[in-house]
Amino acid sequence: MVPYLMQNSSMADSIMSRAATMEIPINSNGDSRNIPEDDGLEQAAKAQWSLDEKDLQQVMVSGPNLNETSIVSGGYGGTAEGVISTSSIKGPAIRFNADFPPRRIPAPGQDLRLKARGVSIAPNQSAASRIGASQSEDISGSNMHQSATAEEATRGVAVEKFDIMKKWGLNTYKCTKQLISERFGRGSRTVDLELEAQIEVLRDTKRKYETILRLARELTNHFYSMVQTQHALGDTFADLSQKSPELRDEFGYNAETQKLLCRNGETLLGAINFFVSSINTLVNKTMEDTLMTIKMYENARLEYDAYRADLEELNLGTRDAVTMARIEAADQQYQAQKDKYERLRSDVTIKIKFLDENKVKVMHKQLLLFHNAISAYFAGNQQQLEQTLKQFNIKLKPPGAEKPSWLEEQ
């Protein structure tokens, strides 16, 4: 009987030793995995699980208890075991983050221990959703700010263009109305009799100077053709004097005469070209600049009369609050147009005065040149003709320099 009890006791110790030393894997849900063992081992495992369930829960919450660690040696059949004190190993298993209260961040050591036991910690979906929402809100807010700035800039440009077109339309309407009224004799216009007379004299003078310029150019073209004909005739006489021994002297005299006339003609052409160039500058630049100022003055006069008529029409109406505001705005526009009109009238007066003085100086010089050059040419006085060109600082071009070279044209 005693051996039988000892045998049963040894079998029980062996089973419990094997159950104590076996490893029970735990998945993320805390369920034990299926162990292919016999019924005895399964019963021992269930008993051991019921005893260690509270310890496993403590590991999941606060980490394993490292104060005491059991070491079993000898495998399934071993009986020797010892206890090693590990009170020096300390540390919390859970780290608290104040920024995200619902989220728990495990310590690095605990994370490794939980992974070794097959326990996985799912990420906090609410914190991730809040971070993504905040980022999307920042991006959408910056895009909305940029689009709003672009829309405001575009709207500002459009409003500015609309205001310009509106002012131009109102100004054109008022000026057209005033012009039609003047043409039909219904409206009044501002007239400066003295200035109007000077403007009319200037326009008539410009027409006459344009006639002088046209005739001088025609004379230059005809005289140039005559000089070219004389040059060709002199070359022909010189050639015949070489080929006709019996008429060598006669052909030679005529050849020399034509060449002399050709040289004098080229000198006279230089004087006439200088005269034409000076008249062209006076007519098409100096006078034209003054006439452009006169045109601006006439436009300012028309605008001034248009705003003056508009202000007079408003003053004849009723004097309520709306009308008084319109009268005040019209008076400001009238004063601005009046200042512009008076400024341009002063400019026209000054330019006409300077133009008259400049015209007298230029024409005195050019008429004297034209007279002396024509007289010396037809009198056959070559020295006087050359002296005339020196007097007016006119330099003749060489015979082969009528057309500039391709390098000078670049």
C-alpha cells in the first residue's frame, strides 16, 4: 500500500512539475492556444491557468512583477528551482500623455515584453482622426485665404476699369452734346479773339510754307536731273574729242564748260538741299508741335464749355439735397476743367510767340542763302558760290557719296 501511494505521489509531482515548467502562449485576446497533449496535461494546464490568470492581468496593466523571478532547471522532470531577487529592476509600465488623455503609450520595455507574449496594442483611432482633421482644416483654410485674395485683386482691377470707362463715357457724352449745340447755334462757346486770330495766322502761314517746301523740292529734283544731263553731255564731248582729231579743240572746250557747270550745279544743289531741310524742320516739326498744343487747347476748351453748361443747367433747377450734392460735384469738375483750359491757353500763347521769333531767324538765314547761291550760280561766279556755302557752314558730299554704304545703314 505504501509503495502504491508513493508511486501516485511521484506521478502527481511529475505532472505538476511538467505543468509548472510548460509555456502557455497567450494571444491578443487572452485565450490559451490549443496544446496537443494528453488529458492529464490539459487538466493541469487549466488548473495552472486559473491560478496565474490574475498575474497575467497584472502584467497587462502594470507590467510583470520583477521583484521575484522563478528559475526552473532540469526540463520537465527537474525538481531543482531557486528564487533570485530582482528588486533593483523597477519602472512603470504605462506612460501618461497629457495632450491625448484617451490614448495610452506603453513604455519601451513593456512594449517589448507584450510583443514577446503575443499581445498587440491597437492604435488610437480618435487621436489620428483629430490630427488628420486639424491638418486638413489648415490646408483648406490657406487655400481659401489665397483664393479670396486673388478674387479681391481681380475685383479691384475690374472696378477700376469700369470707373475709367464710366468717366470716359460721361465725358464723351457731354462733349458731344456741347459740340452739337455749338454747330446748331444753341449753345455758347468760350472765345479768345486775340488768340484765335493768332492761331488762324499760324495755320495760314503753315499752308504757305508747305507750298514753298513743295516747290523747292520740285526745283531740287529738276535741277538734279539737269546736272546729271550736263555731266553725261560733258563725258560725251570728252570722248568725241579723243575720237575726232579734226574737232578735238571744239569738243574739248564744250566738255570743260559742261564739267564746270556740273561742278557749280552740284554746289548749288548742296545749298538748295540745305534750304529744303531747314524749311522741312520748321514746317513739319516746330509748327506741327505748336499745332498739336493748339489741338489740345481746343479740346480743353470744348470740355470746359461742356462742364460749364452742365453746371449752369443744374443751377437753374430745384435746390434739394440730391441736387445740391450734384451741383457740388459738377462745380469741382468745372473748376478742374477751367484750370486745364487756362493752362493750355497759356502754353499756346507762349509757343506761338516763340515760334514767330524762331521762324524769323530761320527764314532770314535761309532766304539769304538761297538768294546768294542762285545769284552766284547763274552769274557764273564760282568763288562767290563757294564762299556762300562756307558762310553757312555747308559741306558738300563727294561725288560718289550720294548713297551711304551698307555699313553706314546698319
